[in-house]
Amino acid sequence: SFFGQQAVSVGSQSEGEVALQEVDANRNSYLKIVMKDDHLTGIFGINVEFDPGVMWQLILRRIDLAPLRKKFLAEPQRTARSLMSNTWR
């Protein structure tokens, strides 16, 4: 955290395509999701909640997000947590 802001970066932003990039001036937030072939390669946020450990596992395990791509881009934290619960039991 810096100057009252929370920043989190997981993975690489040079491998893949920018699947989502959002700036919300009202919330003072930024979110960028990078994917390659429907696999997460990086996620970066300022004042956006997501679980870095879960995202890191999605990257390391090369989880195919094709069936959930739209849902993941709309709600990355909720979708990733659900996927984790169903996949890693």
C-alpha cells in the first residue's frame, strides 16, 4: 500500500493480450487482466479486491478460463474463488 492506496500485481503483463482494462475515477481504482489462449497470465489492480494467491494458482496451473471467461472478467475475485473451491478439493 502507498499513500492510502492498495496495489497488487500478479503474473506478467507482457505475455498475452489485455483482456480487460478498467479505470474508475470515482473509486480511484484500476484493474488490468492479461490472458493468453483463455489462460490468465497476469492481473494488476489498484484499490481492487482480488486474492493474489488464488490468481497465482490460476496462472501456475494454467487453468482454462474459456468456459468462464465473461464471468471471470466481470467478477474476477468471486469467479476465481468459486473455481478454486470446485477445482482444488
